[in-house]
Amino acid sequence: MNNEAGKLNRRSIRLPGYDYSQPGAYFVTICTQNRACRYGDIIDGKMILNANGLIVHVEWQKTAEMRLNVVLDTFVIMPNHIHGILVIKDDIDYGKAKCRGTMHRASTPMIERFGKPVSNSIPTIIRGFKSAVTHRINAIRQTPGAPIWQRNYYEHVIRNEDNLNEIRQYIENNPTKWLEDENHPENIRRKL
């Protein structure tokens, strides 16, 4: 539906009032634009990354290298999406001194509002990751500004260890279940 200004109304996928920069584990799924298979192929139940897939892998690893409060857990890059668990830590080790939370960061609002990023929040982390991948792939293809990712992403706040282990298993098994995956091109075509 369009609003009076002619812009699309977008429904937020986030929990209202939830602080996405607080410590915890978060499961995210990010899909390519139009679910195009860009990152490799599944062969014998294993994901074989192509050059674009390797870029995604490197940039996902950089996510934790660039942010002292983020730890990467289980993740998998699929032909047209990535599943991953990001953990935002409470304790940050700055060399010999350990501190809690955001002690060395400037004070920032804790709840992200559309268009106003919050440092080290899940939306800001995903935005940075998507931007870095897009920039690198478009530089190689010489297609500046071409979309690589869908506009949004799926996220789930992991609430307990059982949920964490269930999601880890789902991620690890994703390549072996590719033919059944809702993001598989054949399954997408069937839905249309």
C-alpha cells in the first residue's frame, strides 16, 4: 500500500521497544535480491562457494573482527542466502583491561528507530555487512549501485540454550536440505 506521499509503507520486522544492541544471541537470515543464486552451488550436500561466496564469507568474518562485542557462532552461506548466529557480548576485552558493555563508547540511544542507526546493534551490524559485500561484488562486476541483497532480513532473538542448539542444527543441516529449502529456486517458482 502507498501512503499519501507515494512512498511504500514498510512494516518493521523488529520487536517493538526491543534493544537490539543488548547482550544476547541473534539468528539472522539475509537473502539475495530476487533470491538469485550468487554464492555457489550445493554439491553432494555441501556448499561450494564461488568468488562472490568467498567475499560473503570474508565479510561475515570481519563482522566480529571489527566489533569487540560481537562473536560469530554457527553460520552457513547458501547459494542465495546466509544464515548465521551473532552473539553480542556483555564483557569486552580491551587488551589487559576488561570492561562491561559500552563503557568505552560514546553514549548512544539504545533503541534503533528507522533511519537512525544505533552503534553495534543487530540492524547496524547487518547494514554494514550487506553494504561491504555489495560494494566488493559490484566493484568486481563493475556494476556500481546494483542491489545484491533483499531490502530487509529475518532475525530471531534466541531465548535459551535449547533454542540456540536447535538453530545451530538447522544451520548446519541447511545444505543437505537445499532441495526442500523455501529459498531454492524451484520451490520459489512453485509458489508463484
